Amino acid sequence: MIFRERIEKLKVAISVPEYFRYAGCGLRGTGSNFPILCPFRKEKTPSLHLYKDHYHCYGCGEHGDIIDAHMKLNKLTFIKALEDLCRLAGINQSPEFRGPGGNSRKTNSRA
């Protein structure tokens, strides 16, 4: 599977609210908008809003998708976050996803 296709498949497999629920952040609300306390700073009133494909904090401006959230919450590199999330979603990590010697990195193949 091409690198970009894997990322898109991952974003379809795990929604942002599902990821934040998995990460242990308390979800409140229903429908398509889930305001929660921002895990990137201390606050008393929920200002981080979760949408199906992205999140945005109206207090500190933090925003992104599930890969960004996993990287920031766990202090991971992009590739490590992608590996973790693919494993969580049950997406196979084919050889093109790993570099020589089993190192996790994108190879020189065009995406």
C-alpha cells in the first residue's frame, strides 16, 4: 500500500472523537461536535472541539488530525505515531513502510 493511501485509510478507520476516547480524554456532547478540556494545557472550561476528521482548541489554537494528536500527546515522531495508529486500527504495515534493517521510515519509493 502506498504511504499516502495508508494515511488516508487510517484517518477513515479512526475518527478524532474515537481517538480521544481511546487516549482517555473525557468526551461530552453528542452529534458532530464534542467539546472537551484541552489536554495540551490546563483549563476549567472545555474549549477543544472534536470533529470527525480534526480537532481545534479555541483557547490555545492547537489543531490537527489523529496523527497530530497522537504525536503531541505522546511526544512521538510522525512515523512512530503512524505505526502505533495503524496497529490500533488493524492496518497492515507492509515492507515499504519500513526502511533497511527494520527501521521505521518512508523509503525512497514515490508516494
